[in-house]
Amino acid sequence: MNNSGEKSVTKAAASVAASATHSHEIDTLGFKYATIDVVYSPFTAATAAYASVCKVQESDASGSGQADVTGLAITAGAGATTGASVGAVARFNVDLRGRKRYLTVVTSPGNTVAVTSNARLSKGEEHAVTATETGVDNVASL
């Protein structure tokens, strides 16, 4: 296996009501960079934006003290409606140096949709050896 020093952390919600909240806390300890994707399923109702809120917060403690990270809020535009394979995807690229330990992705979709958030942590201090250590079920490498 390629010792890449990477880890994936995923949270999926089958259904998040319009204007309800999907949040995903990510422990970034030992990593220097994160790429976070927030994926919204296709939706049927027309709205001006696929999300009313889409941002990243940070804290030194798990579960408390989150504060918005300046520059890590997305103004969501229109997403795809029924028939598309993905409604919308928002991405955050985060240099973790100088950041607090915990990042929390917060989003409130504009329509009732399935939401999945996935963080790919990279430039780790330790290199993963097993699939479990990389946060996935299986790994195939060439």
C-alpha cells in the first residue's frame, strides 16, 4: 500500500430538510491540509440556492466553542434539479497550519436533500498502513 499520510472522514445524511442543519466535526490532529467536499443530492423544488448556509467553523475542543473561519463560507448558487446525478458540490481547501484542532462543516440545504460531507486530510505526520487507518473500508493501489 502507498504510505500517503492521508485519511478520509465522511458523514452522510439520507435526508436533511430544507433549512435544517447538517454538521460534521473533523479531528485534524496530525495533518497539515484538508479538502472538504459537501455533496447535495438532486432536488425537485426550484430555489435560488442549493444551500442557505455552507461554512466551516473551528474549535480547540470537540463539540463546543466553534467559531466561523473567516474566508471559509460559500455563497451557494443554483444546483441541479431532478435527473442530474449530483445536485451540487461545494469544496473547501484548508491549510491546517495555524488552525484549531477541530473543523466543523455546517450546511443548511435550500431543499430537502441527502447531504454527504467528506474530508480528505493529507500531509499527515504518520503514514497509514491499513485501510482502517486511512478511514476507508478497502484500498486498492498500483
